[in-house]
Amino acid sequence: MTQTVQDLSIDEASSHQLTAADRCDSCGAQAYIRATMASGELYFCAHHGAEFKDKLAATAIEWHDESSRLHESK
């Protein structure tokens, strides 16, 4: 049985928007993705989020992805 992870974009409501203080658990870069697991939250940069999404989708409760902010013009 395959579980579908709730995939939230930046436009959808969530507990909080990620800031520069949120860092990737894999490399320390700014986090743009927050994966909510039963045991807690994991933070990822866009690169590591894309790398781990398929592996974590089976157990993630929520996948909050703000990586679209990387393509915004200032």
C-alpha cells in the first residue's frame, strides 16, 4: 500500500514559512523544504529535498516545499 505525502507549496497554509535561519540537515545550506515525520521535522535545501523526497514520501506526514522562492525575481 502506497501512502501519498501531503505536498504543500509556499502558497498553502502551514505552521510557518522557512527563513534563512532554517538550515539543511544534510549540508547546512538554507532550507527551502521541511519534511514533517512522525518523529519530528527534517529540513533540506532544494537539492537534498529533491534527492530524498521519493525515499521519505512513504513515511512523511507533510512535505512543505518553498523551493519556488529560488526562482523569484527580487
